[in-house]
Amino acid sequence: QVQLVESGGGLVQPGGSLRLSCAASGTIFSIYTMGWYRQAPGKQRELVAAITRNGNRNYADSVKGRFTISRDNAKNTVYLQMNSLKLEDTAVYYCNTSPHTSWGWGKGTLVTVSS
């Protein structure tokens, strides 16, 4: 079965940067559009960025210009570079296919933006 392992979260001050990674196993990773999702406390999970198999990218308006999604198909890994972080970016971040279909969710990685 597919396993997704997210990493790279942490505590950062507003304006800071983090780089998240998500390693996938048990699947032909390269054929899927992959996305980064986040879920803030008390809110629904939302898609913030997606990248197609060919490298085309889309972003939620809330992160456009600050976040960059990328992938390395040889490593079965998708990344999220997050710059100019804001308090409202605090959430647990997950990766999965976009749109989400049948893959289970990983444990996610917690990003806390706080002064």
C-alpha cells in the first residue's frame, strides 16, 4: 500500500522559511499530480499547492508568491518551500494526490508560526 511520510515542519517566526518534504513509497509516484494540503486547528483540510507529473504548478491564493512546490520523481519526493511565513500558515501539512482519491493520509508535519 502507499505510504506517505512528511517531514520538515517546526517552529518559525513570522517572515521565516521552512522546506517540507514528502516521501512516497508503494506506488508509481511519477504519474500522479501531487499536492500539499494543510489543516489548521478547527478548520477543514485545504489544498495549498499542486504539481502535475510534468511540473505544472497551481497554488491557493493565500500562499501564491510565498510557497513553491516541486518534485523529484527519481526520489519519489515532493517538496514545499515556504517563505514569508505568516501566523495563519500554522497548520499540520500533508501531501497526497490532487485531487485526493484513494490514498491514505500520512501523519503530516506540524508547522507553527509564532513570535
